[in-house]
Amino acid sequence: MLNGIVVKTYNSYYYIQSGSKIVTCNLRGRFKKERFSLLVGDEVIYTMTGPNKGVIEKILPRRSMLKRPMVANVDQVVLTFAAVNPDIKPALVDRFLVIAELSELEIIMCINKTDLADAETVTNLAQHYELIGYRVLSIAAKTGMGIDNLRSLLHDKISVFAGPSGTGKSTILNAIQPGLELTTGEVSHKIGRGKHTTRFAELLPLAGGGFVVDTPGFSFTEFTDINEAHLMHCFPEIAKVAPECKFSTCLHYKEPQCAVKQAVAAGRIHAARYQSYLEILAEIRENKKGY
């Protein structure tokens, strides 16, 4: 019996890394009957059936799971945005942050292409999210600015890079570890979004220890697995103030004597963040009607 970690799945084959060796494995039939979904990042026990071939005998319990993209045993998520081309949209940033918060992972915000943007605008944006409590890195992958700092935060961890297309995730990973040679794409001038250059999630080993996951970029986020009451916990500044509301069931929408609305009016909670909360809340309610 040997231990390994799933670094890639393709056409019902699972590529298992064990030490410096990659073994191509199949699943035992019982797993297929149970319809168990084996994910990149899953830790498994396998036996060899031939040269560099094996069969997975056991799937070890998961420490965590990121739902979108689907990756197991992730330690942290690096949400990647571009300062320009495509321009950063705070409302979209907030939606990605909610998805990351739902997974209960450590979050690093990474703003790329800062060498092409107005420095004051980038600083103000970073400070906006740092005041909430997020770690924010300003980098420029093509010039190497900030890459060493980001690389140090990835050491001995499994980190998933996620964010809209065109923000430079593959370029960042190539800068972190030259030799990965991930395919990169330019932003479409016609639609204002990046082309999808990553087709499936793959776990990539880092020379200094740890793994990174390059995932297909996506710009559409939906909230079908969250209820109204839990949404406030995905906004740390709202969750902090919520206990002060008169009613414990307060959703901070139309309820009277709402401490969150008072905090927004007083400037303790940023109005744009509260608006993002209201928009996602309305979306959750609308989705609920559809069921």
C-alpha cells in the first residue's frame, strides 16, 4: 500500500504523485458504484499494478473542500484580480470573497498588473479590503514585482488560484516557478474578458515545497448553496456588528433597529460592501423562489 495525492484527473484516470513519482491509477469498482467523486487534492492509498500504473484502494478523509472550483484539501485560496485590463470591479471581488468565505479557507487577495494602473487607486483599493481584515498583495507578474513575497506565502501549503479570466493567474504561476510554462491568454478587447487558457484543475508541485492549483477562470458566480441567514458571516465586518441588532433573526435588510444599517450610515461599514451584501441576499431569495 502506497500513499499519494491526486494531482490531475482526466478521462477517468487519476494521476497520483508519491514523492517525485507520478503514477496513473484507476478507481476500484466499489467507488464507482458509490458514485464517489474523487477530486484533485484528495489523498489516497493505492497499490501498483504495473510500471507507473496502479489502482486506488482507499480515499483518505478530506480536511477541506473548495466547491468552485472543486479541489480537496486546500489550505488557502489566492483570489486574483487585475488592477486594469480587465478593470477591477469591487462588486465582483465581493462575490468571489463570499465564495471563498463559504469554504472556510485562509484568503489572500492578489491584485495583479499594478504596474499598468494608477498607484493611488491600487493603494486605496488594497486599504479598503485590508481594513476589513483581508491580506492583500499588490503585484506585477510580468515585471516580477511582489512575486517573492507571494511565493513565500505558498511554501508547504496547497493553494488554489481563482478569479475572473484575464487576471493573469497563469502568468503569476509561471513567474512563481519558471518552467511551469502554463498557457497564457490575452484579454479580448471585444468582450472585455480574458480567454480561458486553463481547461481543468491541476495540482502543480512547487520546487520549495507545497502545491498550487491553476484553475479555469470564471467570471460568473452563483449562490445556490447558501441560506439567507448565513450570508452575513461571509462579510466579516457585518458579522462583527450583527450581534448588536435588536432582533437575532435580523437579515439587515428592512428590519428596524438594525445595528448593521446604523454602522453603514455612520461609515463603520463601507456602503459599497453593504450594497454587495444586499444584491447577493436578493439573489439568494430569488433562487429560493425557483425551488
